[in-house]
Amino acid sequence: MTSNDNRGGRLRIQILPLDPSLHDRKSFHCGKETVDRYLRTTAAQATRYYRAATFVLAAVDNPSEVLGYYTLAPHEYRDGELDLATARALRVHGLQRIPVLLLGQLGIARAYQGRGLGKLLLWSALERAFSTAANSGAVAVITDPADDRAAAFYARYGFATLHEAPFHRMMLPTKTIAAALSRG
């Protein structure tokens, strides 16, 4: 993969599973302290104990620098936790457990923001989520945007507000991801 670098050239990039011995997590700054802190203090442990999987965007020629990252984790709703209209639309009304995937974190380092790397990471996360759903089941991807700007970003890619309280949560059905992937 490639992206434009600061000098107007091309930056060859790759998305890899987080490797704490390789990726410099301490130097990552995206402008959201909670997103920065997760990568620095929690991501490696969450990956080590299989609670979540973190994927890092890095330059091919400098793989230790984290340009961005995202985290996916399993999640589930219980029957009755989703509103009836959503449960029917997802065809899960009456199920005791409703499997979804949580896109828990997504951030781009400040120096690399505004180049479409957020979109690239989101599509990588959605492709990975679809693969997981196809192999083990998940009816949707959910996320909890950090602020209104993040919510607007997710909305551009089809995420809809699931609820706003006690925190803002957005959802994208797996069937919507499947349709987008089939269009190429």
C-alpha cells in the first residue's frame, strides 16, 4: 500500500498485528489522550490475553513508528438490550446472545492526519471484522466515537447511532459491510 508523505512523495505502508517489541507505542500521539493511552498502556496486554486484537499502520522502511492503529474486540448484546427495530433489522430478535465486534480504538498520528489513512484503517478493520463474522459470527460492528468529529467520520462510512446515552455508540451491520466489500 502507498500514501502521500510530507514531501509530496509516496509512503509505502503496511498494516500489521501489534508487536510490542517492534512498535514504538510511547511516541504515538493522535490528539486524543484516551486513544494514545490505550496504545501505550493497554493494547499489548489486551492482545497477549486475547481480549482484543490491535493492528498497527507503519511505514515499510520504518516499521517501528506507529502511524496509526485500530483495535477489534468481541462483544455481545443480550436479548432486550437492543431496541426492537434494531433487533428486527439485524434479524436477532429473540436470540439470547447477539454477537457483535467492537471497534474499540482507531487513531492516526498527528503528523499523518488528513491523508486518508483513517479511511484506510477503517476499511482494514471492516474487512477483518467481516472475515471474523463469516468464520465465527457477528451481526454488526459497533464503536464508541471519542467525540463529534469521530462520530461524523464513522457516519460518512454508514455507521448509524445506536444510542447516545450513557455514551455515544454507533453501529454498522455486517450485511452492509458485505455489500460494500462485494462492490469492491
